[in-house]
Amino acid sequence: MPEIAATLIAWYRANARDLPWRRAGFRARFGAWGVLVSEFMLQQTPVARVIPHLDAWLGRWPTPADLAAEPPAEAVRQWANLGYPRRALWLHRAAVEVRDRHGGVVPRDVDALLALTGIGDYTARAVAVFAYGDRHPVVDTNTRRVLARAVDGCSQPGPPSPRDLAAMAALLPEDLAQAAVLNAATMELGAVVCTARAPRCEACPIASACAWRAAGYPDTGDERRRQAPYEGSDRQARGAVLRALRHTDAHAVAIDDVIAGWPDARQRDRAIDSLIADGLAEASDGMLRLPV
């Protein structure tokens, strides 16, 4: 559908948000490493929360080797309240792998990127496309929603599938620069216009070509996984434990003293056990600490 591609590219060039990782100066300074870090942070996290953390992270560790030289505890501490803290460990391990396997340079090849810790189909292709300018389909949740509606006529996308990459690849122009812009434009449309709960169809540049609109906006079901509320959850308890470990001046804290006032003692213990199992905390002689 070349008309969709051309329209989206023109819309993006006129309306794209001014985000740090899209600026030429950012790419010139941090290269593929900056793109990789930004993509790690953006997973399941709003842009507004990521920007200050990204700036602080790259200010402290402007290259993979800089991060790899630090213990994992520092990555977890710097991650602060971004959520899903295993990403901090994965990013640290990926930095070590880039240093040891690739001479400190984030690889360009998708398979080499996929071999790094914490990198999946989306992140590998995002780095290859947005850092190196290669032609690959880049598919995130926003892209999948735009494709489901505009191309398939569905109200929401189905579960992630290899078909998503094929569907996006079918839209990409042959020109490398235009293909990269279309990848970014499709994600941008899903993020700011074709949103999950309240799509702004009146502002959509491809409304006239949208299969879902042409079909009368049918409700075709929603198979997205629903996340349990944060308040009172094990995730909240895990976050409280990590916060206590990040903020202590001591090297380690007595396990019995970690969030000792938590209202559910069994939940507190589960949180500590799960953090140890994930490698985000270490226990020894009754003490708990961040990983070293």
C-alpha cells in the first residue's frame, strides 16, 4: 500500500515529536550505544519518564565500556524508578558482551544484536535501522496496532507473531532513508494518534485508507494481556525492596530490616526471594545487597 507509506512519511516529517534520540547531535555523540540504551528504557515505559533517566545514564556511561567497567549494582541503582529493573541488569550484561565480543562497538548485524542479553526482535532491528540506517521492519506495540487497524480492519492487534514483521516489511519503501522514516512514522502514529483506548481518527493522516474506518470501526475483540494493578501487588513490594537497597549508605542491609514495616510479611519475603532469583539482589549471612 504505497499510498499509506508516502502519506505517513510526509506526516511524520511535519509532525514528529522532538525527542533526544531523534536528534543528529545525539547520534553523533553516542552512536548506536545511545540508541540501544534508549530502546531498553522505552520498553513498557512512557517517553516522558525515560528522557531524564536517559540523559543521566549516558552522561555517566557514554560508551558500553564505561558501563561494563562498573559492577551490576551501579546499573540497578542508576535505573532508579524506571520499572522492570531486570532491564538494568540485561543492559549491563549487554555492555559487557559488546566490550568483550565486539571491541566496544554495538554491532550492526541483526543476528549479532539478537545474541546480546535482553535484546529481542524489536530492539535488534531498531538499532540496525535507527543507528545504522539499514532496511528492516521495526515492529513495536504501536506499529502492530496501526497495522491491525489500517491494513487488517481490526480494532486491536492479536498476539505478537512473526507475521507482524512480514506485514511491516511489505509497506517499507526500497529507499533506505525512507524505510527508516516509515518505521518511525508508524510507531509515532500509534503513540500519539492511533492510540489503544481513544484513537483520534479525525487527526489521522491515513484515515481515508484505513480498513477499520472503512468497515465502520467494528469491535473485533481485544486479546491484549491485562496487567494486574500495581497498588498492593508483588511488583510494588519488589520495588520497595530495591528502593531500600539503592538508597542505603551501607554495603548491605540485614534482611530482617529490609522494609520491615511492610504490611504483608509473606509478600515481602516473596519479593526478596524473587529479586534474588532474578539476580537483582544477593543474600549472604543474613544480609541483602545489590548484585556485585
